[in-house]
Amino acid sequence: MDSYKNLDIDKILEILDERVLQHTGRHLLKSERVLIKGSWYGRDYKEIASNSGYNADYLHREVARQLWAMLSEVIGDGIPVKKISLKPALLKLAKKNYFKLEVSKLDNNCLVGKTRIYGELPKIGSFYGREREISKLKNQIHVLKRRCIVITGVGGIGKTSLAAKLLEEILLENPNVYKDIVWIKIHSSVDNLFTKLINAFDIEIDNESIENQTLLLLKYFQLHRLLLVVDGFEKLGQIANFEKRLEYEKLFIQLSEGNHENCTIITSQLPLEEVIYATKNLPIDSLRLEGLEERAAMRMLNEKGLWGKECKELIKMHRGNPSELEEASDRIHRLFGGSVKTFFDYRTTVIGQLLQSMLHQQFGQPGLLSDVQREIMIYLAESTSESSPPIQFYNIIEALKKQIGLEVSIAEAIRAIEILEQRSLVETYRKSGKQEVSYSLQPLIRKYILVDPFNLVRRKTSVLQISNSIQE
């Protein structure tokens, strides 16, 4: 794991130059390379100048000031990079790069340090931003000792990538902290989570009851230091079997309250309480993932070869959703010659695959959206635009009663819109704590509702249930 320490400065400069190009769109200048090399070997400005032909004052006052500022942005991770701290920062960069290469080679059931990696751990390609979220998750795991953390957000927002990057960072800092890191991917509602966990931990069972399987899993948690990721947990919400849901609920009660110091991370498009029933009083932390910050999203687009002031508008339209931005950038290159301006000249929006799949599920799966929630989203789609102000909660209630003729209590409306907010299906606005909250929709969700490509949006819950029972 320490092979990165054997890299010479020329190899590290190649790694650094690639990072600088990704962030700034340009390569390192010759004068910057000279200054970095000299600083690596501990030389002062006069020594660097005498060996390179540059003026010492020029290197110190002109090159160094801009170089340190740029490197602080590119590799500083929130810490200013100066001449004296350059070498540790470059070693850290080399270590991350080496570790990333090692992780990309990982297969199921392999070792990193003393940690066994088991499961369908996704390969991380490019990763942008999320420093604040990763720092918060590390604090919850290592400092606050949380036993269960749920990462929620809309399709394509980056929940899986964030969890994978978190594991990479944890292993980078200490490859021996866990005995096992297990990644469980839920592909569909027919997946048996108990079977997947027992296979991952290599627990021997002989036709044990679910109750005994739960006890065996808890005992394993108590005896071993491990980190478990359950990815795509919302698919278990499609289970109609009430008893099966209760079994999963009991499992997570045991894992979140049991006598151990391990952590379970769950990624889900739905809040946990919508998949299993009693989670209100459990020691479970939640992180609702929003889009990338503009700086990280801009870096992503620049790396994809998109430039210009219109990129900011593209980020705003897609609310920083990385998978949506990736699909949009591919489409802009393929159809519009890489010109974001030309794309906007056509005044269109195209919904990406992951977000569209999530919306198909929300509107198409019986029981996920109530009739009240559907009508709220339809009303917002028809009554708002990107340039119009959001609509206050009181006006939404009045519209449901007068325009739609839907009789709904205030309590029912509050609960309905809270669920939509938790699922990131509506956007909330409030200028101050004393002002009534207002609501709108992001452009891509608004377009999906208005276009209704599969005639799912306006179908009542009862119709969906009848249709589903006929198909069964």
C-alpha cells in the first residue's frame, strides 16, 4: 500500500498536470513546473532561479502567488497549499491516485490491507465535489458512532457513487479499520436480503427461521468489525407482503440498536420509513442528497468538453444532477457539436434515463403516490414555470378544493406534501423562518408530468391497483 512513496517528482507532476487540466482547462506552465520541482527538493527561490534561468523575484512574486492559489483549489481539500506544505500535499495526491488504481482492480471477495471486500462494489470513474457530504458521513461513522445511516435522493443524484467514494476514503485513511466491508445491491423486490447477508458473512445455517437468522446476523455484527452497504433499498418497498416488511423492520431495529460499533449505510430513493414501518424512534441518521454545487458541476462539464456561460444555465436546469448532466453533455456533443448555446437555441429539455425510470416507478407503482399527491404535482406542473414564483401552501390547498374539486383535509395535505418533499419530488422555498413555505417543481419533473409519456401521471390509485391485479 506504500508503493506511491516510490514515485519520483516527474511522475507526480504528470498526475498533478492531469488534475490541473481537469480543474482549469490548461496544463501546468513551464515556470510552474520549475517552481514545483524546486520546492519538492526543499530549495529556496534563489536556488530554484539559479538552476532554471528564471528571476528569483519573478518566481516569488508572480508565479508562486498564482500557483499556490490554484493548487489550493485543485489539491488542497480545503487547506491552503504553500511552498512549505507542497510536498505533503503532492504525496497525498499520489497516494489517492495509487489507491484509486488499486481499487479499480478490486474484485469480489478480495483484501485491501486487512479488510475483506465482498459484494458488487461499483467502480468509481470521475467523481466531483461532495466534500461536505463525505466529511459529514465520516463524522457520523467515526465520531458519533452511528450504526445506521440512510442516503436518500432522486434517481441519478449520486447516492451509490457517494457511498462508494466514502468507502474508498475510509480505506485510504486506514485499510485495517474493518474486518469486512460488504456491499449488497438490491436488484428487485424478489431479492432476499437475509440470504444475501448470510452469504456475504459466510454464516452456516440449516433451514433456520427468519428470527434465528436475524439473531445469527446480529451475533456476527457483535463479534466482527464491519461496514455494510445496502444499495437500492427502495426496491424492497415494492414488497406487498406485510410480514416480509416486518421481518426487515426487525432486522434493522436489531442492527441499529444492537451492542456493536459497526455501521450500516443504506441508499434509497424512498425514505426508510416508507420501506419498513417503525423507524421514527430508531437511532438512524438520514442524509438527503441534493445536486452538485455549481463549482463541482462546472468542473464536470468542463471535463466533458463543454464550456461557456450557458453551462451555468444547464446546471440550473438539471439541478446539478450528475447523471442528468452527463447524459445532457453526451447529447450536446452528439447532436449540437458540443455547443451548449446551440442546445438552448432549441429551447428543449430531455429527461435522462435514471430520473425517468424513478418517475415511472413513482407514478406507475400502486401505492407509492396517493391521489392527493398526484393532484398536487399536476397542479404545480400546470401552474408554475422556471420564471414564475413558487406557490404558497395555502393556495395549493384552495386549488385542490376549487379547481379540482378534491375534498382534502389540511392534515392530509400536509402529510402528502411532506412525503413529496422527502422524496425530492417538489422544491421548497422560504425566505425567512416566519414566512409560509412555497412549492414548485424542477424543470425535468415538470416536463415529465406535462408530457406524461406512458399515461401514468393522471391514472388514479384505484385504476393502477386494478391494472396491476389484472397483470398478476
